[in-house]
Amino acid sequence: MESAPANMNQPVQQTMLVQSASLVVAAVCFGLLGAVTARQLPGVLPVVIFFILGAVYGAIGIFCCSFLLSAVNAKVDFHTALGACALGFLALVPFTALALVAELMLGWSAAQVFTSAGLMAAGGAAGMELSRQGASGKTATLLPALLGFALSFGWLTLSALLAAQWQAG
């Protein structure tokens, strides 16, 4: 009997590397969007705190979405859902770039608009990625978009409350 090739695990390792990199990029996007949101607050400390909170919020949001998607769809395990969400949330990259350009170069105060649009697009992209990986039905397409909306609403509410609290002293 022939033994399995030594590089048989290479595609799995590459997939895990891509998913990990995607998670990091998505968390950094969340952090940058948080930092840009706090740019109007006095001092550097709120920018740093909002960056950290944004990155943590993004990571927790992606893991929660992955868990929920794997729980309601029998064809998808957590690892597959996490990969789909991580790749889907790469859709935040252009929205983050647009928010940075709008805030830093054009002087617009539009970070929240780009954040909301980006999260909704990321939810839809995660659903398409989940469908591409074999999931079917409404839980594969509709639920990720609804989760993108929930993340968007949660971020808008949380960041507005934190900014108001910071300004109040």
C-alpha cells in the first residue's frame, strides 16, 4: 500500500492561514473604523480606545455570527462558518479605505455611514461565501445579511453612546 503524500495537509494549512489572515484584516478594519469614529473627540486616547474596542467588537461579532450560522445550518460546521464569515468580512476593506479618505483627506464626517454600509455588505458577502461552500436555504443567505444589520446597528449604538459618554466627561 502506498503512503499518503507528505504535503496532503498543505491545502488545509493554506485555508487556515487565509482564514486567520482574513480575521486579522477584518478586525483591523473594525479598529480603524472605530478610530476614525473617535477622531472628533479631544485627545489621542479616545482614538486608541475606539480602535481597540472596534477590533474586539469585530472579532467577537465574527465569532458570534459564525457560531449562530453553524448552529442553524446542519450542513455547516463552525470552522466552515468561521471561514465564510472571515472571507465575507473582507468586504469591509474598501469601506474602511473610503471612510479614511473621507475623514482624513476630504474632511467629511462620514465614518458611521461607511461602517454601516460596510457591515451590511460584509454580511451579504458572508452569506454568498457560505452558499459557495455548500450551505443552502434562507439560513445561508438571509441570516448573514440580518446579522450584518445587527452588527451595524450594534456598532452605531455602541459608538454613539461611548462618544457621548466620553464628551460628557
